[in-house]
Amino acid sequence: MSTQQDIYAAGSETRPPMLNKENYVPWSSRLLRYAKSKPNGKLIYNSIMNGPYVRRIIPKPGDPDHKVLVNETFHEQIDEELSEKELKQVEADD
């Protein structure tokens, strides 16, 4: 078996295709097809194409009874504030 055949054989159905530096376009196409074939393939594909999910910054109203007036504060979304779809996307990104 030649080296080229070894490279393609290494990317089987159970493992992602190995990078063939001389032939990037077919390799990237095979990698995307491999990602789509996984159970959460659409999410993995979305992560590859669009980058990881970015958590929103959420404003929190200030406390009107506080001595120093603060209109609002901000915090990054936590897991409890994410929808089921967003949680799945974060997991696929990881």
C-alpha cells in the first residue's frame, strides 16, 4: 500500500480523516461529511463553520434602595439561562 493510500485509509468510518497537506480541499470536504455523520453532527458542523457559541451579556436592573444609585449591572449568561438548543451547541463546541 502506498503512502497516499495509507493516509486515506487512516480516515475510516470510525475515525476522522487525516490531513493530506497536498490535497486540502477533498480532505476538508471529507472532514465536514464525517462531522455531519456524528449524532450531534449539525451542531459540530455549525461550530466549525460559524465558530463557538458566544454567551450574551445580560443587563440586571440596579437596586433602587441602595445608597449609591446604580442603574444596572451586567453579567455573562450562565448555563441555567441558556436554552436547551444553546446548551447543546456549547457542548458541541467543546
